Amino acid sequence: MHESQLSIIYRPVIKSEQAKALELWQTVFGPKGDGYFERYFLPTASPNYRDGDSLGAWSADNLLVSVVHIRRITLRSDEETFLCGVVSNMATLAEFRNQGLSWRLLALAIEKMEQEDFDLSILGTGRSNHYLPLGWEPITVRVNYVINIPDRLSSSNYEVPWVSVSSITSYDQLHEFYSLYPRSYQFDRDSSIMFEHWIGWHWQEDLAYICVLPNERGYAVISQPDGKHGDVCISEWRAV
């Protein structure tokens, strides 16, 4: 064990300490849009959040030096529901890295999810091999769709505008499409406000454009998920 670890205490981040987690995330990840990190604690964006879902490593002088957050998300597929723990915002101050703090916090997060009967967990990372010993398995499935459009469904039949997602003032109708025509193992966004906080936020971050079909038949979204260097793609769609 590294000498500095002898004084590290691992415990949950309680409600009165959430500002310390926000400060740590902003320090490590850099400033984001207004409310980006705060939404992990907001009842509108994270209605299933429970006090203690953020786990922290604290120094002897009560400085939060490393933190991991568990998002409680419901997955729905057909008539089944699954409780998923989305491991988010794993962050450690630079001077405390390479000492095993994040590894210990992730082990505690797994223990917490097992005790509370989570069905599965998701962790997004570019270093999948690093997390294999903890039990996560890499998912590398990518599906490409090729759609052949019949002549009778030419573009002249669907002359509807594409508009910037940033111009949308209400997500109620889009949330209704999302809920009524789900995909397998879809994240449950159980209100239009929650839908806007997560999916709508990512659309705006990716400078997306959206086309809503007439007669409430569905929508399609074109975006560039990785910024100017990413591929333009149809990133989301729902239809009757």
C-alpha cells in the first residue's frame, strides 16, 4: 500500500457534501455546460438517486480526492424491467492517482450494487482491459443498417423540415414517441423532463438536427457524436 493511502477513508458522499463532488468533477473533467454535473443529483434528471450513490475517498483533512457515482437506471424490454447501475464520473485528483483509490471505489460500488440486488452494471471506458478483473465484460457489437427505400416513398412524400435540436422548446411529443415505440433494453426516461435532461442534452451537445414526421408518425435525428472529427450519422429514430 502506498504511504499516502494509510490516511484515506472510503465512505459515501452525503447530501451536504455533493458540492465537493461537483467541484472534483469540474477540476478533473473541466467545465461543462450549465447544470451538466448537477443533474446527477437532481430529482428531475435522476429521480431514482439515493443519498450515498456517490462513493468517495477522503484524505485525512477531509478533502474529497476520488469519487465514483452510480446512476440507478431502469432498463425495459418487452414486459421485463431490470435495475442497472451505470457507473459514471470516476475521477481522481492528479496528485492522488496511481495509488489504487479508484480501483477500491469501484470494488465498493460493485459490493453496494450486489447488496441492493442490481441486475447489471454498465461502465463506459476506453480502457476495457483495465476493468476486466473487477467483473465487467467488454461489449463490442456494432450493427450497420442498410435501408432500401421504395420509389413510392420518395422524398417528395415527406417534405418536412429538419430543425436544430437547440430550437426545440418542448420535448413532450418526442418523449411520447420514445416511450410508445421502445427498443429492446431501452433506458426508462419516465418523464419528458428527464428525457430532456439526458437524451435532449446529448442531442444539443452533438449539434443534432431532428425531423418530426407529420401525423405523429415518428422522428429521426442526425448528429455528429464525437464533434467535428466524428462521423455524421442517424443517431436516433422512432416510428409507428
